[in-house]
Amino acid sequence: MSSASRPPSPAAHGSHATGAPDIRLPLPLTSFIGREREIATVRGLLEQTRLLTLTGAGGSGKSRLALEVVRQVASEFPHGVGWVELAALSNPDLVPQQVAAALGLREEGGRSRIEALLEWLRDRSLLLVLDNCEHLVDACATLADTLLRGCPGLKVLATSREALAVAGERAWLVPPLSLPAAEPASARERAESEAVQLFVERAQAVLPTFELTDANAAAVAEICRRLDGIPLALELAAARVKVLSPEQIRDRLGDAFRLLTSGGRTALPRHRTLRAAIDWSYDLLEEPKQLLLQRLSVFSGGFTIEAAEAVCAGGPIESWEVLDLLAQLVDRSLVVMRLPRSAPCRMNCFTCPGVSAGSKEKSSPASPLTRGAATEVPFSKLDSPLHPTHPRPRLAQAQWFRGSRRA
């Protein structure tokens, strides 16, 4: 999200604020599209809990949704809102200092930052927003737990690719934007979809003459569906209308890493390209989770736990470990569980079709799909289609390669 920061307003540093509450929020430079249901849900959750974490994969719109919710509820907090931007912070020891700075607290000798925060917040009714916690999750969790225990009027809203795992926390997965139906429809009907609305508006930002018409609406709708309604991916795709028609963009989505590279100069580095967004999440994983995510990339259209266990075990990953590693990828918003009305639940990697963790070049000695000796897995265990890029995907058996046992 591109934004400018509101200059700090004079803070009331006594035990109670006077006059209007002190509200310090980023100023968005682009419009907010849709999300009425999500805003209502988050507002309701914020009324029920003192710690709410919005989770989701990179580019799913967590920060922007949080900002819109906070703009609507800010007046309900007598002592205002403190927005703490953590994306550029790399040292977890500096999280308390970052929070203090966002709240306008001056440094005082003889007290730690946490002690100063506890004293300042103890008698205040305030909403503290911790934005982009995933790379500092332990430090954010410790600070949130400490402040919430010592400050009864405090509420915390966090955004992160994984939950903070603090007692009393409610974690809520931010869903993709609503998608257009696959059936034939007019441009007007397809424009009711939030994903199409975002694509069109961002396209018009770079090409003012762009319009959604009956001639290009089918291509735009397919772009939105193939990009799973992920806001960042849609914005990067829309930026290409300067040089490509919607039909050409659609046809090039098979190589999305090369196509979706047109992020703004002032955007966070991990939001300038789709590869950067995925790499950021991937690099925060420990090696076994990285390896499993690579192996899961052979599935197209989702997979069952049984299929993942059959195809992805081997080398440093034992069959019994797959379930726990999968659960941890779900916690980090990189795998999403789908709950059907019947039959076993299915999972999907939270990346766009044609873009997978398998595209992440790593010199792993245990990649089961790229090296080693072939072993057959019964199709009855697979029960999930392989990605078209997998060798011989139409055979009624999946091939996987046993990685080096020395890994």
C-alpha cells in the first residue's frame, strides 16, 4: 500500500487526553475497493477481543483493510490510535522503541521502553496497530502480551502473515477479493466483482483511457480469477495495460514472475514484484518448510493431506512430519485449507496459478521432483492433479524423486 504519513499531532502526555483523541494514521494515496463484509466482520471481532490479528499471504490486503477499519472505529477510542509501521524494522529489540516513537513518547533515563509504555498506556483507552509483524513475530507477541496484561484499556490490532500466538488472541484470515463468475456475462455484470473493480481502477491510473467493455471483460475476468483475487497481483497486472491488452496479459500469466514486475518506486521492496512478495514469505521459513513448499508446487488445483504425504515425503522429510509441516505452512498463510461439505478437506498453496514455490531457485539436495531415482506412488493415494509443468502429468501415477538421504 502506498501511503504518506500524517505528521504527529500534539499528544496529551498526561494521564488523560483532552479534546479530540490523538489519531495518527497513514494517509492512503489510492482508493479503497469493496470489502464491506470484511470491514463489518473485523469491526465485530474488534469489539469482542483485545488482540485481533489479520493474517494472510503477502499482497492479500491486510494493511489496507486494517487501515480502513481503524479509520471507521478511531473515534470510539477516547485516547486515540497509534499506528506502528514495522515493515522496515529488522531488529526485534527495537520494537518497543518503534511503538514508543509512534505514540510520541519521549525517551526518559532510568526506565526501559517497555516500562515507559506500560506507565503511559495504563490509564488510557487506546487502539494500538502493529502493522507487518511477521518478521518480528516473537518480539511483537511478547510486547503485545506484556502491554495487554498491564493496560486494561488497550486494544491491539496486528497484521501479519502468521498469528502472534498470544493468549486471548483472535486470528482472522483476510480473504481474496470477490471474483467474477466463470459464466458468460456483460461488462456491467462482471464489474460487480471487487477484483474486477480493483483491476479497472488501477489500470485507469496508468492509462486513463482504459475502459471495461464487453469486448475485453472476459479477459479481465479471467485475469482476476487466475490471480485468485489477490490485490497485489491484480495491481501489478493492471499496470501492464500501458503496453499490453487484457487479452495479452491473460495469455502471459503462465510466466507471472516475469509479467508482474511493475510495482511503484515508493512501494515496499517486497511489494514491487510478485516474486519479491513470495520470496519474502519463503525466506522467513525454516529449511524443512521451504522444502515442503517446493514439493507442494507440483499440485494443480489443490491437494489432500494424503496426497501430500504420498508425494512430498522423502529425504529429510519423513512421512509422519508432513502433517505438522503443512500445519505450520497454514499458520504462515502459505497454504490455505478448503472445507468442502463432504469428503476430505483439500488444501491450496496461497500463490497464483503458474507461480509456485517450485519457481524459487534453491540448491536443495533433496528436491524430490528434480533429482534422484524415480519411485511410483499409487494414483489412489494421489487424488490430486499434478501441475501441468510436472513431467507426464496425465499418467495415472505420480512420479517423485527421492532426495539425498545425506541432507
